[in-house]
Amino acid sequence: MMEQKERLSEIKKILADKKHLKTREIAKRFDVSFDTARRDVLRLTTTGQAMRTHGGIMSLNTNQVPSYLTRKHILSPIKLKMAQAGKNLLNPGRLYYFAPSTTIAQLCNQIHGLNAAIVTNSLDNAMNLSVEELPAVNILGGRVQATNRYISSPYSLEELDHYHFDTAFVGAAKVDENGFYIANQADAAITRRAIELSDRVVLFAEKYKFTNTNSSPFKVESLNQVDTIISDVPLIPRWKSWFKPNIRIIHVMEESK
């Protein structure tokens, strides 16, 4: 029987042509059990390589970045594990910056009651944090970008200058040897400034962020600015070489064989 890694590659090729596959179709095509096909579907959808649908799976357009609202529908157990790993890096009495990110939004649900302060320009981060008095939440002002769920204005950068952060927690739509990127220019500028004002930077980036070809055009920062990366699987040596030698790498699951 074909190994999962090879099977997933073939499923993605089929999705590129058909756009949609039923789980039972996958089982029949690859002569595997329904449970095995379902695990393949979960592997692709929980790592953001495809979108779960009723009874199956559909392709995501790799030529553009799915909107924040689209990505919210593929929230996954893997993202939750990554968020829980991020929780272990937080301490009482500190000031943190939380960038807009579906994984960071889940992190916000993990830290209720923490005696710390968070600055963010993300609507969902602020809402998830505000169910309790702690941590304290400061949200940057400006215009609401409804689709991507963040706030920005020409004054946001000036607001940030009033802070010095222990750590900036950030996400990425794409990672390559030149840096990490997101889809929105204003959001990239705000996150870049927050990084400049932080002692440490924690980047959340799953494996597929290193391999996709989407059109995330706005560079946030170079990878030598990242102190810790939290991913789903271990980084291959080539990707690891893009970061500084003392980069701390946290992965929450093992690579499929």
C-alpha cells in the first residue's frame, strides 16, 4: 500500500484538477479503508493544505492567500497544539504583542487569568482575551478590516512607540529564505514595528507555509529576527539553515513517514 506522504501528494494533484473529492472516493481510488482516507483528509485540512467539506475535501487556491475568515473554518487540533506550546512561553508580569493569526487567536483562549498585558490589533485576539479581566488587553485603534479581522490606521505605528514588548507572537502566510510574509500591507507594517520593539520574537508557521506558492507579497521581517519557531513537524535542514544558528524550534507532532 502507498505510504501516506505519497498518497497525500497524489490527492493534492487530483484536487488541483477536480477541486473536490469525497472521502469515499479517496478510499476507493487508493484501495484503502475509509478510516485511512479520513485520516488523509484530516492531515490535509488540519495543516491548511485543503478545506474540509461535508463528506470530503476541496482545494484551496494556492495562487492567493485564503482570507482570515476562510482560515478560521480550518482551525485544527494541530493549531491548538501549537497554541498550547506558545502558552508555555508566557510569564506573569510581562507585556506581549499578539499579531493577527488564527493560531494566536487560539492561544488567547489558553491564557485566561494570566497576570500579564497584551497589545494587539486583532479583533479576534481581543475578543478571545476579553472574557476575563486578565490578561489586560490594549487594542490598537483605527479602521476595522472586516475580512481579515484586524484594525489599522496611520497612527497605529505611533501608538506602538509607547510600548516595549517582552515578546512578539506573530504568524506568517509564507516563509522562504528571505523572510516571512503576510497578505496585507498595513498589517505587515504594524507587525514589523512591533518586532522592532520586542526583545524576542515567536513565529508560528506550519510545514505548508514553507512550501506553498501563494501570493503573500508583503514581507514582515527577515528570519534572523526570529528567536523561536513553533511548527507542526520538525524543520528539514534546508529550512532550519534559513534561521540564525541558535534558533529554538518547537514542533508539536512527528513528520509522517
